[in-house]
Amino acid sequence: MYDKLRKHIEQIVTLSDEEFAFVCTHFTLKKFKKHQFLIQAGEPVKHHFFVLSGLLKLVYTEETGKQHIVSFAMEDWWESDFYAYYTETEATMSLECVEDTMVLCLLLEDYKKLCNGLQKMERFFLEKANFGFIGAQRRIISWMTSNAKERYLQLLKKYPSLIQRVPKSLLATYLGVSRETLSRLSL
């Protein structure tokens, strides 16, 4: 399982076998079932997750109960309630399995040790964070400038495999439309 992590990291930085062995000592492997929570709103966020297999959804729930899907995370993606993780506060979002999922978990303490102990990993995480910021900005711009049909087509083009794996009701929530509207958009 750790070979997937190495391949992922080495898209950005090259690691010796010794360096990668050091990296592995900072992660723990966990398996979760469909509908199981990795993070629940109101609880401390202990981990940053690298998805080995499966699919997750990050959800913000308003006080009224209305849910907003902030993101999906599939294989080779990182996910967490990053604000709560880095500030060591309670989660404002929940992270739930859409499918049975296997992840590598990274405690904040281990993240810091890893970055301090291996500068290459600090560079790796900086690159990942930068691309995450870019993705978030692009999604915000899409929400401000595109209609529902355009957002659906953008999602379909960028993540075609995701469309096949996510139930229509969740896709509709992610796109901010009703299930009926999504059905019309996908015709």
C-alpha cells in the first residue's frame, strides 16, 4: 500500500529508499466502511488523510441542517478539515466514506516531524497545498461565473470517473442543484 504513496510523492520529489522508509514511519494505515466517518463536526481533527482506495466526501452542515458538499476525495487525493487540523480545533465539517475506503493517516505532530526531518517532504506538501489553493480558487470562480449546466460539464470533463462513482443525489448537492435539475442537466 505504501508504494502508492511513494509513487504519488515522487511526482514532485524523488526519495531514496532510506528517505521513503523514514516517511512511512509517520503514517498509519486505516480502513473504513461505506458511510463511516473519518471526521465528525464538533470533534477534534487528528489526521490528514491520503486516500489509497475508495471515495470520501467532505460536508459542511448549516445549523438548519442543510448540507453542502465541499469536496470529494478519491485515490491519490489528500483530505481533511484542514483549518481544524492545522489549528488543532474542533471540526466544522464532516468527512464520510462514500465507498469502503483505505487511507494513510498523518497526525499533525508527525507531519511536523516529517517536514522538519526531510526538507523534500516540506517541499512536497507545499506543492500539494499550492495546487489545493488553485483548485479552490477555480471552484469559487466557477460558482460565481457559471450556471449549473456549465458547472456540471466542467465536473464531467475534469473528473469523468468521479461522475460514475458518486450517486446523483450527492452530485446534485455538490453542484448546488436539486436532484431533478441534475437529471435534466445530464440528459
